Amino acid sequence: MTDVKKVDYTREIKDYLTITLGVLCYAFSWSAFLLPYQITTGGVVGISSIVYYAIGVPIQYTNLAINAALMIFAFRILGSRFTIRTSYGILSMTFFLWFFQALIMNDDGTFPQVLGEGQEFMACIIGAAICGMGLGLVFNSDGSTGGTDIVAAIVNKYRDITLGRTIMYCDIIIVSSSFLIFEDWRRVIFGFVTLFISNFVLDWVVNSARQSVQFFIFSKHYEQIAMEIQTTIDKGSTVLTGKGWYTQNEVKILFVLAKQSQSVEIFRLIKDIDPDAFISQSEVIGVYGKGFDRIKVSPRRRNTEKKNGEK
């Protein structure tokens, strides 16, 4: 019991450190590359930036106020664990946005363009890539920075719609509304480029972390290997019965599904038990069920009227 608590405690610390790193990357990228070039992003930060450009209210204050209202829905739908982590992400985001703006801002209240004047396109590429990476780190740790991330997490809870695509749908209106402030379609185009790149990177980070692999293991020590995989990696396995066509002997085949990040550990485990084992590894598109992703589709509705008519 103590070991389980110790593992969970260590995992919680790791998740919060990853969330902090992700928020730090997002806040730095936004403050250093997007804000100085007046590139509007999506989400609550995008809304906050529009308010800042319009009336000068500091971004971190607007971001905190809007997210505080959204947290009510997050608590009721996504549960206390997600709410706590999202609250931490929002507060961290508020702090780092303030910190990096104070660090970068010139004495006259303006922000330096680190890439030089006229480099809006390069700024939106670099800024969007780092923002997407930061959001991916946050989502992989079951956290959120608030805003449209909350909407995306709610949709992803019930439907197999990628996080990046959901956020993009929510952010199109926000970016388009920046035209009302700048009256410059170039700013809107830069905003859409930023959305596309950041969401692409976000999906890449999230999907690469969730990618799964399958193993077919041929070994006389299959029982010992299966037991070690279960106790060490906490993954189940299935024993299949086959027949070698060349030898005409019956063989036992161990079938295992695991996360891609666990593949190296599985190879080492097998090598320690049976260096002569024959192993086949392949990537799988998706694995759903206990220990992996949950199926998020609506149940098929039966046409009861048709059935009653047939009767």
C-alpha cells in the first residue's frame, strides 16, 4: 500500500512539473514572439490580447477573470482532479505572463521585436510552434491552461475529436475578431497561421506520447515473461497457441499491447529472461479499453419504430 502511494505521489509531482514547463514555454513564446508583433492567438489569451490592444487592460488580469468563470463548468463536468490541475495551470499562466512581460518590456512600456522589424511571419511560426509544444506538455499531464482548453477537454471526454481541432474551431471567431481592432487582414492571416501551427504541434506532441505498440513474443519462458510484464510494467498479456509449420511443433505466443514509451523496457525485460526469444513489434493506430484510451463514441440508436413495424 505504501509503494502504491509513493508511486502516485511521485507521478503527481512529475505531472505538475511538466504542467509548469508547458505553461512556461507558452507564456514565454507568447510574450517574446507574438505580443511584440501584435499577433492574436486563440483562446482566452487571445481574447485578453484583443482587450489589451483595445483598452490597455493587462492581459493576465483579463485571462484570470474569464478563466475563473469557466472553472465552474470544468468542476461540474470534468471532476475535481482536472479542476485542480487546471486551476494550477491558470494561476501559473497568469504569473508567467506577468513575469515575462515585465522582463521583456522596455522602459517606455513597449515590447522589443527580437527578430527585427517586419518579421511577423517568422515570429508567428516560432511562437506558434513553442506554444503548441507547451500546450501538448500540459495536456499530456492531464492538465489545462483554461479557456478553450476546457472546452476541448470536455469534447474530448465524450468524443474522439482531436484536441487541436476542437481548439481551432473555438478559436476561429476569436482570431477573426482581431480585425475589428487592427482593421488589417494581414494580422488575421498571421493569427490563423499561428493557430494552424500551434494546433498541429499540439496534436503531434499528444499523439506521440499516446502511441501504442503490440508485441508477439515466441519464447519457452513465456509464463515468466508474462508475469514480469504484469508486475513490472503493469500491462496484461494474452497467451495464444500456434503451430510452427517447419517444425510441426505446438508453440505458445505471448501477445502484449503497451505504450510506445514502454517498448524499450519490455525488450530489456525479455532479454534478461530469454535472450533467444523471437519478438515481433509493430505500431498500432489506436488501442481502446482498460489501461489505454477510452472509447468516446455515442451508442448506436436503434430504430424502435422500424422494429415494432416488422413485428
